[in-house]
Amino acid sequence: MKQNIPRRRFLFDTSAALALAAFKTSSFNFFTQATPRRVALIGTGWYGKSDLFRLMQVAPVDVVALCDVDKHQLNKAADMVGERQKNNKKPALYGDYRKLLSEQKPEIVLIGTPDHWHALTAIEAMKSGANVYVQKPISVDVMEGEAMLAAARKYKRVVQVGTQRRSTPHLIDAKKNIVEAGLLGKVSHAEMCCYFHMRNNGNPPVESVPDFFDYEMWTGPAPFRPYDGLPHIRWWRTFMEYGNGIMGDMCIHMFDTVRWMLDLGWPKRISSTGGIYVDKTGKSNIADTQTAVFEYEGLNCVWQHRSWGTPADPEYPWAFKIYGEKGTLCGSTMKYDFIPTDSKAEKIHGDVVYEKEKYPEDLTEPAIELNAAPATRLHMINFLEAIDKGIKPVADIEQGHISTASCILANVSMQLNGRALIYDPIKREVVGDAEATKLLQRKYRSPWVHPLPENV
């Protein structure tokens, strides 16, 4: 049973909210003095719009253009943006991101496409002169990520990755007041998990492509699958052709959070096992069960996902747990708990921060993640400040690349029957493993050309 510690719990529960309010007030006043920034969004689906609307809430922007290959989705997004813009202006609409970048020359580009389009759109946006906010995972193979990092450094662009746990108020609080305060003591193990039943599956029939949807462009550099319905939201995520499964979708968030909490870089070794163990009836080709180990000196970070059964800890179904000699820190998007090993010491709890009163429009936005909205707003503020100050943002492209590539390497290990892999980011190869090194770059569908670090 948790001890009754009203004073200390109050301090921990409110410190994140107070810091958030102070930071956002000063930042908002700063940004309101600036000239509105020209912004474009590539990929106007669920999270693309969500990211754009959070940016519009924290700084004056002029949304000049939207790009999507689904005309229905594009037009709906344009209506929503027009309603939110102070001048009620609708943005210019495009079906090809290259034309948008050439004609509009936006200062900031947000990328909310499916994963297989992140690299090409981000690199082209950087070349055009834009700073970029790109959703996670940043790439579908390791060499795409290396090329994105090289482009950001070559063109001196600020690139913020959508790993917004680094900007989540209650997790900022936990990092400062639990981890950095030394309450954990020596940390020698971390666990991460996802037990959501989120693996879409089924056997929809092949059908004709609707005239409002450019399926050829949507597929782009990915392997071509027969069209069996609009791929939006969850359907595309169930295929390795377009992403990296639950490992690339959910592990990256928690692994990135643990790396940020503990100031970890590249793992020294990565291994993974798993596959489709339970639901083999549909078209999905992503693993429904997977375990991965990211090894550091004296510390293993272990991931487990199952899209079936019950969670190991119902209180933390998608979460991380950091084990120290003095206690354990459990964290998720909704809360955190510190459990000390000394039964007489205080347990500490922190909850997610909501901003429903300050941003009432959140309550009427379709499909919004209310718990993530404050984190994304802080992430956008950090992105803008990094642009203005010429510094790296909290989720800089290099950090996003390490977290993304590590998850991809876990999938490569699983493909190679659990073989342990050591990645050398300087030589850009898997040490002593030519077979694994070949899997760092997948083949692009013609006429698209895979970006390489030396060619950006």
C-alpha cells in the first residue's frame, strides 16, 4: 500500500504542471512577437493533422500548403486548417511533395506520412531550405536514417523527431526528480513493453483503386501490394513493406525514453526473437510476439510485445520500468511510480498533465490523444526555439536515428534467427556480419532512388 505523503506527492504531481505553464507562457510570448512562419504538412492523416494543430496552438504560423495522395483526406484537412487559421485562409493543395516544396518554399515542413515515405520527403524538404518535424520512426531501414542525419548536418537544418516522451511533463518530472536526483541508485536493468491488441489483421479482397486516391504515389519506393482498401491508420502498419511492425511503432517510444532518462547512446549489441505465433489467419506479416535485448555496459534494456493475451502489469500495458539498487521507476504516457526498495521510504506518484481548460478546442478535435497534446505542444516549442537559437532540439535527428535504427536492427536480428548484431555507426556496417550488413538497406521500387549519406 502506498504511504500517505500529501506534501511530497503534491510537490511531484504539480512540479511538472507548473514548469509546463511557466515554460509555455514565456515561449508563447516570445513566439507571438515573431513573424508568422510559413508551414507545410506532408501527409494529412490522423497524426499529421494532430502535429500541425499543436504547432498552430503555440506559435503564429501561416499554413501555406498541404500534401496528400488522398484527395478526400486532403480536402478535409484543408477545411479544418482554414477554420483554425486566423485569416481563415485555406492552404494550397498538392498531391506531389516535390511540387509543393518547389513552389511554396516553406520554412517548416511537418511530415506525417507512413514510415516508408519519411526519408525521401524529409531529405527533399531539408534541401529546399526547410527545417523539419518528422514522425517516428524516422526510417524503414538503417541507411535511410544515416542519410537523413547526413542531410540535416550538411544543410544545417533543425530536425525534430516525434518522440515526444522527451517533452512529456510528468516524464520530465520523473527524469529530474527521480533519475537525476539519484533515487534509483545504480541502474542495471530496464524493461519496456507493449501488450496492446493493436495488430490489424484480416483478408480483405483486392479491389479497384478509387479515383480520389493515388495508390501508385502512396506506395512510392515501397514494394507494391495489390490494393485491398484504403491503407490509412492501422492497415498499412500491419505490413513490413511500409514500416517495422510494433517494434518500429511502439518500442521506439519507450526505448527512446529509457535512453533519454539514462543518457544512453548506441547499444553495444542487439538481439531479438519472435514472429507470428498466434494469429496466422490474415494478411498481416508483422510479428505478434517479439522480445529484444539492447545491451549496454552493465545494463540490458529488454523489450517485449504481444498483441494477444493479457499484459504482465495491467497498470502499465505500454511502458518502461527502470530498475536501480535503491528502487524502481515505472513510467508510461499516463503516469509514473517510484517504488523504493526500502519499505520505509516514500513511494512517489506522478500523473499525466492535461490542458483541457487552456485549449478547449482539444475536446472537439476528432481522434485527438488528449494525454499527448501537452507533450506535443512542448515538443513544438522546443523545435521552434532550436530553430531560432541554432541549437539541437531535445529529439534531434541523431537521437531519433539511434532509437529508430536500434529497433530496425532488432527486426534484422529476428529475421536472422536471433543472431546478436553489433552496429558500427562510423563504418555503417554490422561488425563481422556481411549478411546483416546487406539488410541495412532495402531495395527501392523503381523509379525511386534510395538516399545514401554520401549522396544527399
